[in-house]
Amino acid sequence: MNRDERMIDYILRSTEDESDLSIKLIEVEARRYPSARLSIIIKDSRYGIQEVDIWIDVDELKHISNSLECILDSTKSTLQTTSMSPREFQLRITKINNRGYFEIRYEINRHRYVENHLVEDGFYSGFITEYQQIVRLKNKVEKLIDYIIKSDNNVD
């Protein structure tokens, strides 16, 4: 992983530092469908560690960036986003008060086969975080968008 890719990685921490949501860039698809493959690692104080790799397209990343800007500037607002594979990963960020606190809600769903039978299991939880964490997240999303666009320009 090169230096630019590491600069995009981010950990969104809870106010108590008991839970966090880690985002790591794995790869970028710039040619066919501009998107990024991300590793989402959730360390939840109650449920342990959950991990999922997701794909998210550049248009959804732009939506996230714009929504984060609106959330930061408004009195109350919510951002909801999902991975390219529906229900694989969902994230909701809600501004809960004017003192700069935000509720982070996440959901991971997995599908697997056991004895030729499809089994779906899921994980849903969340935590509270602070204004500065959301500002940093917005900056990282913007860096990821720029990185994908730059990668697209470097493709033959």
C-alpha cells in the first residue's frame, strides 16, 4: 500500500474510546465503474470485533461528502448510506444536539451457505462521537474521492 492510500484510512472513535469504526482502503477500480473497496472493521464495546469488505461507488462517496457538510452546518440532520451490495453494510450518522455530538449507527449483514442452505446473519449497533471526528471523516472521504478520480486520470 502506498503513502496516498494510507492517508485515506481513518478510525472514527466513540466519545468514550470504547468503540470505533475503522475504514481502510483496499483497492480502487477507476476504469469500468469508479469505486473503492474498503475494509470496515468495527470494534464494539459490547459485541467485539466485526469486519466486512465492501465496494462503494464514487457517486455515493460524493453523496456522503455533501451530506456530511450539511450535517456539520445544520442543527439536526441525518446521513444514511449503504454499500454497493444492498444491506451488506449500512451507516447512519445523526446529529443529536447543538453541542457537537453525533450518533453513529451501523449494520453488517453476511450471507453464507451451510449444508446448501443460505444463512444470513447480521450485526447492528452504534455509538456517540464528537464534531471533530465527523470533520475528519468528511476530509478523508474527500481525499478518497480525489484519489479515485486521480487514479482514473492515470489509466491509459
